[in-house]
Amino acid sequence: MKVVVVTFPGSNCDQDCHRAVELSGGEPRYLWHRERGLSDADAVILPGGFAYGDYLRAGSIARFSPAMEDVVAFARQGGPVMAICNGFQIACEAGLLPGALMRNRTVRFHSFDQYLRIETTDTMWTSAYEPGQILSMPVAHAEGNYEADPDTIDRLEEDGRVLLRYVDATGATSEEGNPNGSARSIAGIMNEQGNVMGLMPHPDRAMEAVVGSVDGRGVFQSLARHLNGPGAK
Amino acid sequence: MSSAATEVTPRASDPEITPELVADHGLSTEEYERILAALGREPTFTELGVFSAMWSEHCGYKNSKRLLRLLPTEAPWVIEGPGENAGVIDVGDGWAVAFKIESHNHPSAVEPYQGAATGVGGILRDIFTMGARPIATLNSLRFGDLDDGRVRYLFGGVVKGIGDYGNCVGIPSLGGEVYFDRGYEDNPIVNAMAIGLMRSDELITGAAKGIGNTLMAVGARTGRDGIHGATFASEELSEENEAKRPQVQVGDPFTEKLLLEASLELIGSGAITGIQDMGAAGLTSSASEMAGRAGNGVEIDVALVPVREARMTPYEILLSESQERMLVIAETGREDEVERILRKWELEAAVIGQVTDDGMFRVLENGTVVADLPSLPLTQGCPTYERPGVESKEVEELRKRDLSHVSSSHGDLTGQLLDLMSSPNLSSKRWLFQQYDTTVRAASVIRPGGGAGVVRLPGTRRGIAATTDCNGRYCFLHPRRGAAIAVAEAARNLVCVGAVPTAVTNNLNFGSPLKPAIYHQLREAVLGIAEACLLFETPVTGGNVSLYNETDGAAIYPTPVIGMLGVVEDVERVCRHAFTRTGDAIVLLGTNKGEMGGSEYAYVLHDLVAGDPPGVDLLAERELQRAMIAMVQEDLLGSAHDCAEGGLACTLVESALGNGERSFGIDVTLTDEMAPVPTLFGESQGRIVVSCRPERLAHVIELAGSHNVPCVQIGQVSAPEGSFRIRAGTSGVDLPVRDLADAFFGAIPARMDSPAEATPAPDA
């Protein structure tokens, strides 16, 4: 699988995503935000970081990058887009995903390992996991509090588009298990077509046991399985 | 570019040079006379400003340079020692590591958020100007009593400043330490350390090489912020310093990130021969130091420097400390390439001058010479002083104070343990490091919360371990021993994770060296560091000196912070500080001598900073280090944790609780022939608590014995969430480990998250 990692000025997880793709047997390449061209891409990653410093609203300037025009077109044609952390914020700003990421409830940056629960495995992003599987991955963000109007969230739930939820050590959703105050403990979602996923936790930092977790591998394995499966280009 | 004497034109608006103006610039009469002699004429106002910055304590090290020469700086693995932007060591497999620690105490005292943020920014630039990509940061912080509102404001602001800056640039925090003590009430200490990685052949230095090469200013524009920051950092604080807030610079981590990427790309392109941060004393120090290192001169026209404010004078442009700026030396003819790379990263580059052969630091304004100074006296001629040093009588009396009433105190030991674990010094620092990104770059093998942190080198099984350490109370009561202990403790923290201690960067935080009692502390501390580093073969490759940490005449504790690096051969075999298995044997390496002087117990429960600090046997420490490294490399252990503040009991609590993922009860019996308080809370050095499977116990004891390290099983790890029991003679402690967890993890949040929490200054 050929995966393009878009680098915005201020991206700081682009190298981590590049390596995660390599570790998953894929072929990564960087795309600088001013450049264009996704014709060879099987999938795109919008990595974490602080694009444009996030001095305005996180992701609000990055969405106007030339590369983002191509990413939006790529997504509209059904191309898989994985939007992690700041990438999730950018994808929401660009209208690829519904809702928005608000300041954390505590108004602080949070950095720790977070328990997550896989809510559906019937997607190109989660097929390698078990239903209900409990994962642990790093979170590291100041604006991860997912909000949308109630109808939108109901639709996400009904369509099975909530992929991951924040949970506590027992696997249950709870106040303590929700690090940032996200509506219904939502940690990751996908669009209606299922080809754009946004998530706040970092699968790119959970690829090797020596750094604490291998629970992020499933996301990349699911994508590879989807791309290499029947109908893959 | 003439080498003949140049006519220097004072500007019409320049003030007259008077003795008052000279004094305002922090220069003594003798120093000014030296300047007159070096120039053979009176300096202009601009020239006076330049000398003032370069001969400040901060840039000129005038009161510390002679002492710093006592430190060991060499080893076969040292690639760059002191004098460059950062020290560089060879860590094997073609990799080299650049690392350094630096203080931002003065700015943080008046504006904690920006003071701390720009401290992180400055140290990161020192690393990537060596050609190294920053891979980790650590912070060593000291504040006053956390129950004080202003201290909470300073602490909250500093933590947020460090977090916001480092998180945005994307450098993981690997550890550090923070202590609270009245000795730092008005003068917090903010020391930031950074570590960067490069291939050994990618090293670049801050030297202005190649006559005719082009000087270019790159990165952010120059403004009026931070003018004379270096001089500000070289004087005592007082009420008036609140008015010096404009001397504190403002940080922009986003620009820093772009500058980082642009600088590494510039270095990789080969278009430049040298690069340096415009840090303290800005363009003045970067240009003159780069010239000085290469033995060349430089000529700059300040009218060519991109500015963010109109009508800036040469004086202001030369002394501005606006952040996120670099001076680069471009190969003649490759200036366009430099500009192209900077433009890609949405930054500016401007040609501002060239390297000359006449050894002069010459500044023009639209072609008119406004400063023409010989670089050598400017960068090397700062007078250095050896001051009289005499120990203060009060300190001597405090040290000789009899603490037998502390040792023999009775009462509820369980309650005392809870009091200690919920004191800000011994409680968990999770509240801080959860605000720092610790996992970005996906290479953090051991994150903050134990002793040393470990980061893996890409594509290898090798890792770099790092720690910062210093007990200011020990150093106050006995500077030489306290400093040696700081080195020994840093080394113990490294060997506990399995790293071989390799090199040191230090940050000497002291009061005014003009006072004999303070100069005594400084000299003694340097001697203590020198002795320990020499024996441990951990050369000092650089660092920082921060003096005049005083407010209204009251100085901080002498705080020589030691930042130490170690090399881990195999990151799959590191050891952590938390117990891992029920049933493991708990083993003590080293001997308890029941020393209570300068202890946390005396401070928390008797409100005392007194007594003779623990002794340190450096040879025994070295044997302990070797035994410990062997145990981790042979994979014998479940955990290893250094005994430090709070003594054995507190070490056991920390290992029982870890970072909060899970906790274990313990059953420990101590048979030391001494009273319970020193048994539990004495702070003897040279001790490590390890745990291992029972079947490996014999091997552990044998290995320790082969290094002549005392080693005895003191108990075992019991059930998860079980009882925490230590028997000491007829008394002891016994409580559910959950109660300890509440005390340990709750102490700082209880103070910082309450409605009364001080609000950090708004972001600029």
C-alpha cells in the first residue's frame, strides 16, 4: 500500500506516521502542504501536530493548504483518509468529518496512555480488531473534546460510525474514563462513506511493545487488508 | 572591508558616555578602563552596549570561568566539549548526541509562562544548531512553598509555558525533577535540558569560517523585546524587576518548529559553514562568538537586518533577544539556496554582512561604521575573577546542629509516612508530566515518573537514558558533598534503568558571587562535581551558570543541577522503578547509616533544614553502579529504584505505586540496629531497592557480592492493592497501599486544581 503522509508547517507526527506505515509493510511518502499530487496514493494520512501553530482554531488554517484540496478530492472519490489528532481537527475543519474538537474539559494538555474500546469491526479501519476489544494508546492533545449537535451524534451512533470510545480500565465508559469531556466518550469516528476516519488517540505511537503498546497496529493492518483485498486498485 | 583603523561615528541621538551610564550597563570602573585600553579611545553608546552584553556574567562567565576549568571535560567519546552551542558525544553505531542544560530563572521569576517557554526554545536551538534533531527534553525546577499563592502562579505558569512550547515543537519530555522549598520563594529555578541526535559526520559548529562568506539572519524578525536580557540575567532581583518584564522575550513555538526543520535542511544542504542561535545578547554574541571561534572578523550592516518595528537603533538591533532567530554563514554564491530553503519553511533570510580577515567586529548602519571592536577582547577579554570565599557562620552552625531529637522522635509512623508522601516534594509529579507530550516521536521507552527516562535511537536497539538531579538542601548545608551527591544520584538513576553513565551537562544556580559566602558555595560545589565526574568518567561537556539568584539580598540554596546521559545497549532490557510481580523478593543494595541531616523528614515533620547531609563514598558508588548495570543487562530484576529523599520507606512507596497503573502491597522487615525514624526515613546514599523473582535472588546476591556491594533481602512484594507493611524493630508502618496512592497522587492536584488555583498569565 502506498500511503501519503501530508506534512503541514507545524506537523510533528509526520515522521511517526511514516514509520508506522513502514512497520505495517506499506510504502509511505511525504507530501509537503504546498505540493500537490495524490495520483499514486492508495491512502492518505493527516498526521498530528500543531499545523500553523494552532494559534487560531486547531486545523482552521491548514484546511486551506493546496494539498488539502487534493485530499478533499481524494476523499470525495472514496480514497481512504486517516486523520489522527491534529489531522482529525483539520478533517473536521475541512468538512470531511462532522463535528468539532473543543478544548479539553480541564483546559489543559493531556498526555497519557488511554484505554479505548473498539465499537465496530465492520469498517476498513477496524476489521483487524475483535468486537469490543479494549486497547491502550497514547493520547496527547489540548483540544480533543469531540462535540457535534445531538442529531449528528445520533446519526453517527445509528450508522455504526463511532469506531472508538474512551473507557476506563474495566472497559466501561465513565466520567473518569473520558479524558477530555467528549460527547458520549467518542474517541474516533468515520464519515458516511466510511473512507475517512478521524481519531484523537495515536495509533502511530502504539506500534511497538518497546515504547509501550502495539494496539495501534490494527488500524494499519485493517487498512492494508482493505487495500489488498478484493477490489483493491 | 578595510583592515586599517576605521572612523567610528557616534550617532546624533546617542547619549553621552558618563560613569553613571557605564554603571547602568553593569560594568565596573576597572572593566571600563580595560575597554578603553583595548580600544585606545572612548566607546560609542552602541559599542558600550555590545561590551556590556558580552562582558555580562551571562555571556562572559566572569565569576565562574576560573572555577569551571577545574571540571573534567575530556574522554575518548567526547566529540565537542564546553565552548560550543552544546556538548556532543559519540554513542556508537555512527550516532552522536548533542545535549545541554540552560537556565531561564530570571525571566521566569517575573513572567513564568514566557520565561519558561523561551527557556525551552533557547535550549532546543542550541541543539539543532549543532546539526542534531532534538529527541527529548528534561526540566529541573525549583519553587517556594506550594501553599503560597504566588508560588502556585509561578509553578502553574512555568509548567504551562514548558508544555505549550515543547508540545508544539513535538519533542517528548523524558523527565526531570521539581522541588518546593522556602529557599526558592522569590527566585524559582527553571533549567531546561535538551538532547539531540545526529550522525557523527553531520556535526556543524558555530564558527564564522571562510573569509568573504556571507552572514545571513534567518527566522523571525528582530524586535525590541529582550534588549539587555543577558545583563538582566546577571543581576539580583528586586521589586523593580517587575518593571523589567519587557526584558523577557516572547516565544513562538510554531516558528521554532519551522526554524528547526529549515536549519536541519540548511545543514544537510552544505550551503552553510556555520550556524548559531541569536540567543542571549542576540546578534552581538552570535556574530562575535562565531568570529572569535574561527579567528576571523565580521562586518554587519544593521540596516539589512529584517526588523519588526520601525526606527530601531543599531544598539537595539544588536542587543535584541527576539526569539527564533539564527545567524548562518553561507558559502559565497549559495545565498539563494539558503533563501530558497527558508522560504519553503515560510521564513525569511537576509544577507546582513560578511566574514572578514581583520579580526574586527564591525557594525555599519547604511554604510556608516557605528561600532568597530576587536573580536578577541570582546569574546575572550572579559575579565575573570577569583573571589574570596568563606563559609557563612550560620550555615556552619546549621550543619553542626544536633538532630538526635529528630532521629529519636516517636509517634505514629504510618501517619508520618502519609504526611511525607503527600508533601509536594515526595508526592507524584504526574500532574506536571501529563501536561507534557511524552510519547511524540514514538521512541520513549521509559517516560517520566521514575528516575531516568530512556529514548530509543532509530533503527537500533540502543537507547539514551537521561536524568537531572540536585538536592539543594544538601548543597546548602555542605556544598562540596551536596554537589558530589547530585552526580552520584544522577549516575544511580541511570544505572537503575541499565544505562552506562557517559557524560554530564551542569547548571550552576547560585546567588551573588560577590558575597564570600556564595562564592564559597560555588567553588566547593564545582570541586564536588569535579571529583565525582572524574571518578565516574563522566566528563562535563558544557552547561550554564546562573548567578545572582537573589531577591532583596536573600539567595537561593546553591543548586548545581546535574544533567547526565547514559547509553543503554538494549532497550528491550531496561528496568523500571515499579514493582512488577507479587512474590518477588525485595532486596536492598547498600547500607543504611540512618543519616537525617538535610532530610525531607526533618523538613516536613520538624520544619528543619539542618544537620550534616549524608556522606557519599564515591568508590562504593562506582561499585554499586557496576553491579547494577550487570544485573539489568543480565535481566535479573523486576524493578530497580534509587533511594533518595524520604529514605527507604519512600523509595518502597514509589516502587509499590509506580505511575499509578497498578499498585502492590509489600511485606518488609528491617533489622537495622537503630531507631525506627532513621531506619525508615534516613537518607544514606549509595542505596538501591531492587526486586527479583525468588529463584534469581541467589544470583543477585552473588553479583552484588562480587562488586563488594552489601545486599540483603528485606521482604517481598505482596498482593496487588494489598497492605503496605514495613516492620522496623518493634514499630513500623501498616496501611492499605490505596491510602498511600491517594496521598501520593493527590497532593499536587489538591493544591493546583482547587478553585483558588492561581491563573497563569495569559498567553501573549
